[in-house]
Amino acid sequence: MAEVSVRKVVKEYEGGVQAVKGIDLDIADHEFVVLVGPSGCGKSTTLRMIAGLEEITSGEIWIGGDVVNDVPPRDRDIAMVFQNYALYPHMSVFDNMAFGLKLRKFPKDEIKRRVDDAARILDIVPLLDRKPRALSGGQRQRVAMGRAIVRNPKVFLFDEPLSNLDAKLRVQMRTEIKKVHQAIPTTTVYVTHDQIEAMTLADRVVVMNGGVIEQVGTPQQLYHNPATRFVAGFIGSPAMNFLPCRVQDGANGGLAVRITDSIIVPIPPARADRYGAYKGKEMVLGIRPEHLFEHHDQGKPGWTRVDLPVDVVEPMGMETMVHFFVDGSPVCARIDPATHAAPGEMLPLTADLNQMHLMLPDTGRVV
Amino acid sequence: MADGTNVPVGGLAAASPKGRKTAMQKFAQRRSTTGFLLCLPLILLVACFVVYPAFYAIYLSMLNKKMTAFVGLGNFQFLLKRHTFQLVIFQSCLFAITAVVLKALLGFTLAHLMHNIPGKNQKIWRGLLLVPWVIPLALSTLTWWWMFDPSYSAFNWVLNQFGFANVPWLGVGWIARFCTIAVNVWYGTPFFMIMYLAALKSVPEQLYEASAIDGANAVQKLFFVTLPMMRNIISITVLFSLITTFADFDIVRILTAGGPQDMTHVFATYAFQVGIQSGDIPLGAADSLFMFPILAFAAFFVLRGVTKRTKEIAA
């Protein structure tokens, strides 16, 4: 039993600043949940409240079926991996990993067995006698994970554990973390500001913004069905394109989206019912760069051609990013690298409007 | 490449007219030479006021009382056989070690208390607790002397109010020793407090958080996180204080002048009595030199430990 529940939790600092504004979240046993959001969104505060490192202003936190609001961190049966590793510099790797077990008065042979097992899983057996200063960033992060694993806790908490690593090592460690969770499927709450980390690791992603939860869902749900403009813009790289538009009558009794006088695109019939109520209203069209690609003569239903003037071309090897400006709004398209594109020229593109989103300009809610 | 030793300072402008540099010009243009020249005033000051007096003291300690004949280690042998000097060694060690231990314990406790006082109040308390350290020692010791005075003692007045008899604070050996140590502790504790407070502030908060999650209680955090992380500062502070406390002169001189019956003399006050007041400068010099091997021994082990730990934990 290691479900985690956060119920109506508020964190207010001195001076009335609310870092977390009454969030609700239920995390199932064995689930890997990632809290993601920009700096200051309250994700780390939420994690620290689950850990017991921050007091809760109001609300309840449940771990394994018990309210833990007044339970100190050491009695919550949790383990945490910190961004800066937080390894004890005066202890060897073995002692760092064994510290929690020693404090809990485990027998020596049990401590050794557990540390050796964790070291084998994390491939750090040769490092056990070293001090943290003699380790690389990736090795330190492994030791920090090892320290969490040996305790066999109810819940793992990760606070931006990969932020201090270089890009290559981050990808490698991401895979390691996923492997560890597959081998030891403990309930995990993971905080990051990196949406790629969130998408690749999570069973469910919790997107936070301004102290509230914007949306909770699987990575696919967040990508394909964002609930708000914030989530739509936060999930996905490069970010979704947003264009002010108006919904109006289209050809053959259908609906269309008017972006500029010269760019009016038809709304696919499958979405007409959903968007009909917004006819004549100012909206925001959202479309991801990957749904805006080089023009194909033989299109599919919902595909429509738009010609845009190229501003900047960014060849990436396996794909090319092309940037445009449409009526002052930046637009990015992801095209085949074989397609010719040069700044100043008009580039024919296909917009896959089956993947479009319409949002209310005032609330940002996706309709 | 700038390796810090052979980069010309003057560049081409400093080259000789023929374009070939003499050895002297090369020497003058080295960066290390510039560095040495900039340090030279300080080196000269240290040489004049530290090195020269130290060697002169060694020289003096090997002369006879009239300073007319070389007696080798005679003065040292004489002092070691003398009962009063044996008392001085004991008292110096007692004075320095007890005072330093008490200062360290009190300083550590106060630093912890300070560390846990929130923002603005902490500054006020820190300022107040630093007062003993910033008052000139001779002045504050005179105040203490007055408070210990047999006729006007403030402490005795308080004792009398509770019905207790007068205590001869500076008139009985062990009580006088206690008083000199107490004043030294009063004066020196703020230094420990401020050093330990700085050290406490430098311990990463995440180590405490990690240990809290690992299961450590407050005492375990102190022994497994705080103390190991502060060991270098503690060692350096203790060493520094040991040196200054061993060499303390003002407190003993003003409070007891070494009395009663030489029972509070330390190396410095005894050296003053023997060398200046009794006119035996070589014996006084020999007395003061006894501090050197004791402190050198302590410094060697403390600094060796500091270097080792720094190498171990430096990230």
C-alpha cells in the first residue's frame, strides 16, 4: 500500500504569497507521476510537502492510507533524490548509501547485502569505497539513487535529479531511472521543468502553473488533448504555434478559420459540431510544428494547403525547422530536410487540421 | 601560455635596443618577480617584527643574566628544574586548554542558537554578543578586576544578598585560576560564535534535509552532518585560539599579576616578571620560547588534519 493523495493542499509563505493553491492529486500504488511546470509553479513545493520538508498551510497529505501532515520526514517511509545529490561529502559511497539503514539500526550483514544489491543495479560496485568528490556528476546521481533504493521505501521522490547533468548524460540517466522503476516499481513522484523528461518517464504527467494543476493525464493525453493553452504550449518541442483567428462560415456549409484575409482554412467536418458554437467569435488557433509540414499533392481529409513566406531555416539533420511570421505571430513548421526552403521565398505547406485546437483567448481553455 | 611564471609584463617595450634581453631583464619581466616585488613590503614587515624578534629571542635565551656570556641551553635547564616554572607550565596548559574548550563549547552553543533566530533579530543578538570581543581587553579586564575586588566586589554583594559569605575571588589559588579562565572565556567566546555561525551557514541545507529523510533526529544531524562539515573550521578556530590563549598576558597581568603565590602565572606573565621586572632578560626569553614547541606540535597535527579533510571533501 503506497498510494499518495494530496487533498486541497495550500502552501502560503509569510507575506501571503501562495506557492500552492489548493491542489488535489491522487497517485496510485507503483505509479510514476511527474510534476512538470515552469519555475515558480509550485511543483517542488508540492514535492517537499509530500516529503515533509515543508509545512502545509492547509489540506491533507496521505501516504499509504495515513494522513502524514504532522509526521516528520523520517517517519514517512519515503526516500528522496535531490537536484544537487545531497551526498554527505565526508562519507564514502557505501556509508552514504548505508546511512539511513544504520540510523534505523539494521543488522550489518543486511546493510551490506542491500547496499551491494543497489550498487549492482546501478552499476556502481567499484565506487563503493570512494568519496563523493571522486565521482562524476552521473556517478553521484547514481549514488543518490542508490541511497534511496536501499531503504526500500513506500515512495520515491525525485526533485529535478537530472538538472545538473549535461544533455548526453541526462538522456542516459533518464533511461537508468526508467529501468530502476521497472525493476523496483515503487510509487514515484518526480519533479522536473523539462517536458521531455516528463513525457518519457511518466505514467501520468501533472502540469502545474502558478500554484495550480492545469491538467493531469498520460503523456499522450496531454500531447493530443491539452486542456489549456498553457498545457498546449508547454508540452511538445518546439512549442505549439498560436494564431489569433475567427471562426466563420466556410465552403459547402462547413466552418472555416480565418487567420488573415488571405489565409482562411476549412475546419474538418468531424470538428464542426464542437466548434459551431464559436462561430463569429475571436479565438486562438493552436497547431503543432509537426502538423505543419511540406506540401503533398495527394492530401488526406483535413489537410489543407497554406503558403507562407520563409523567415528562418534551421536544418537539424533528420528534419528542418522553418520559421515564419503570420500577421505578426511567429509560426514554426517541421519539414522534410529534402524540401527546399530559403529565407524570403514562399513555401507551400500542408496544415493537418485534424490536429488543430481552438482556444478561448481570455481563459486559454481549449474548446 | 600564461603559466604564471614566464609571461612578460612589459612586452616588447621592455626589450633592449638590440632586441636581445639580458638575464636581468628577463628576471625583471617575469610575472613571479612582479608578484614578489608587490609582496616585498609585507615580507619586510614580517621579517622586522616577527622573524627578527624571534631569532633575537632565541639568541637572548642562550646568554647569561648580564648578557655577557653564551650559556647554551642553560637557561632552559634552569627553568625546568624550578618549581615555579613547572607550575607555570601546568597553569598555562590548564588556562589555555580549559579556556579554549569552554569557548568552543559555548561558542558552538551560541552559534546554534543564533542560527535558529530568524533574520532581523539574529543581527541584533549577534551584535550584542560580539560586544565583549570588541571592547579593548585591558579595559574590560579592569572592570572584571573591580567586580572581583574583595571590598567592592559586585559578585560578593550578590552573594551577600542571598546570605552567603564573601568569596576571595582573586585571593585563593584555584578560585583565582577559575576567575582568569572565566574572563578569558567571556572575552573569547564571541570569536568562536561568529566563526561557527559562519561555518553553520555554509553547511548545505540539503544535507540536513537528506539526513531528515534518511531518519536522523536532531542529535544525529549534529553528530553526522553538522560536526563533520564544521571540523575544519573547528580545528582552525581552536588552533588560533590556543595560540592566542597560550600567549595571553593582559587578563592574568591585570587580574592577579600571577598571584596569589604564582598560582595564576602563565608563560607571558612569568616571562614579564622574570625578564622585565627582575631584570633577567635571557631567562624571560627562554621562558617565552617554551610556548613554541607546544604550539608547533599542536599546529602540525591540526593543520595536517585540515589539509587531509579538505582534500577528501572538496568537491
